[in-house]
Amino acid sequence: MRRLVALVIFTSACHVTASDGGGRAGADSGTDGDGPQHVTVDSGPDAYVLGAFGTPTLLAPGTTLAAEDDGTLAWNGNELIFARVDGQTKHLYYASRPDAQSPFGTAALLSHSAGSTLQDEAPRFSADDLTLYFGSNRAPSSGGTDIWMMTRAAIGAAWNTPTKITALSTGNTEKWVSPCSTGYFLMVRSDAVSSDVYAGTNLASPTKVLELSTPSSETGTYLSQDCLTAYFASTRDGTNDIWMSTRPTTAAAWGAPTKVAVSTDTYAEQDPWMSLDQRTFIFASNLSGAGDLYIMTR
């Protein structure tokens, strides 16, 4: 029987507890006969203000027999865009809901993402929800997956024709441009050696963030709107897991990342996204055998 390990995440001051879906918290990194348990990290008052996240549940409509990942919500919390594998390529899908208490409606293919050979993925919204950044192999291509963007006049309005961000696109693979309110952004750039976290300002001249990058693979960058908390996925510990890093000010260096997604070593977690009020967290997991979106709330 499949079992997803519950995840508890807090920004700034981190309190991470692993449980087994039945409410039993793990206090060490051993096993108890019911599956692996993980280290409990306990620090700071935020954990007691916000409380624990509930058990992760499948996030419809990002849960079909096809593989889905790259889930992101608009900052208004009521629009969902994610990637779905259609045949041999990935396309972007959109769903919405009237409010946070309602389920998302049926997902529809974004019109600009149609095409049998077109690969669109890794979406992220701007701070005002009027620009969508994503990775694509569409023409003109620099040789890999490039960074593209499309804008709209208002929330809920139609998206304009995508345009390529030349300053962020090279012959390598670029994805997951995640900007915060100051114009600072994180993204991922992959070459023949590794996949690393890069940062820049005003969509220009990104440089590798050494504090967040390793010789392993880093993907799925997310940046909080105050520019002080970063989430990303990394294989630095073996399987793909979600990690976080914080910094006290925008001028400070990023702190040493800590793992905040816990599961058995068999499965992979990636593509993290946290709401402005820190009460909604979504991510992708291959627990089902392919890939699905999961959501937790508190």
C-alpha cells in the first residue's frame, strides 16, 4: 500500500517533523518497522504560530495517468499552472478556482503551449501575477531550453504571445525563473556538468549561487516575495528532495540549505511552491509511479 510521509515546513525559523501519515512523529533517523523515519528539526517560534501542515493530498487536476510536475500557483492563490507530459513532450495546463476554499476546475491546455514538438515547462508567476515565466524549446532556440515570458493585461485575461528573454538564454538549459518583489530572481541553469541555482536582478546577467549549488542536480527554484527564503529540489542527498535556505536581509549571503521535504528514499519530491501566507505548499512527487501534484495546507 502506498504511503506518503507528511511534511511540515516553516520559513525563516524552521521546524521540520516527519510523520507516517497516521500521525506518529519520527524522532530520529532510524526505522520502526513501518518505514523510514527522519530527523526532527526544531527551532524558532514560527512553528507554534502557524501550526503543522496536514498530510499531503493529491492536487486535482494535476493528477492523471500522464506525468505532471512543475506546479505553481499565482500569488492570488486561485490560479494553477503545471506541466503535463503529452506524448513525448511537455505542455502547460491552466486551472482556476473562485477562492481558496474551493477545488480547482478542470485543467485546460494553454493555447500558446499547443504543438506536437513544443516543450513548455517550469512556470513561475511575477509578483503581480501579470507575467508568466517558463522554459521552452520553441523557436528561435538558443540550443537548449530557453527562458520565455508572456504577459496579460489583468488577472484572468488572455495571455499575450510569448517572447524570449535573450539575456537569460544560452546554449545550455535554463528553467524556473522565480522573481521576488525587488526584481531579484533565482533560476536554474544546466550544462554538461551540473544543474545549478543562479541569481540575478531585473532579468539580466545571472551568476551561480555557490551557497545553494553542488555538483549534484538542483532544480525547481522558488523564491518568496520578500526575497529572503528559497526552496529548490536537489539530489545532493541521493534521491531528489526539497531543500530550503534563508537569509536575514537581501544583501546577505544565503544560509546553508536544510532538507525540508521528507519521504522514503524510494521516491522523489521536487518543484516546491509556498503561498504568501505560508499556509499552502504544493510540490510534485513520483509516489504514484509517474508524477503527480500534491498539496498541503495549515
